[in-house]
Amino acid sequence: MFTQLNPTIPVHVLGKGDGYAIGMIDYGQEHNLIWVTAIDETGELWCAPNHKVRLGKNWTMGRGENPLVAKAKADKYAAQNAGPVDAHIVPDPVASGHC
């Protein structure tokens, strides 16, 4: 069964990012619910299994950010702000105190 969500629900798909669930697919018992989600950053539509989807934080409901979502965002931020890696630079063992 396909259910269109109106209004859409702000969610985070682990491994994909923030977006809005626009629909839900229920294939019945012994199947995960599938969330049809539009990802904010890429505009892609993904059908994400239930265990990969987290609700967005909601101040009025008293719901903070999910720890897995916070970690994913922190990891992405760190990767985007890491300096360039130069494979030709070898650390000096004497200067680093390893000798």
C-alpha cells in the first residue's frame, strides 16, 4: 500500500542526509516500511527502509536531534573542513618526538 504524506515529514536518512518524507510504502507483515524521501542537498528521491530513517528534531515536541544524525552531520562537517592531504609530506620523526 502506498500512502502519500500530506503534510510531508522532515526526516534524516542515514547515509543520505536531511530531507522530507513524501510517501510511505507498506508491503505488509515481515517487511520494513519504506519511506519515499526527497533529499534536500541533492534533490534525489530515495526509498529508504524504516531502520535508516530518523525524525527531525522538533523543539515544540521536546525532541532533540537523534545521536546517529548528530554524528553523521559532525562527520560530514569534519570531512568538508579537513585540510588537503599531501601524500608527499613525510613527518619528521625527530621533530615529532618519536626518536
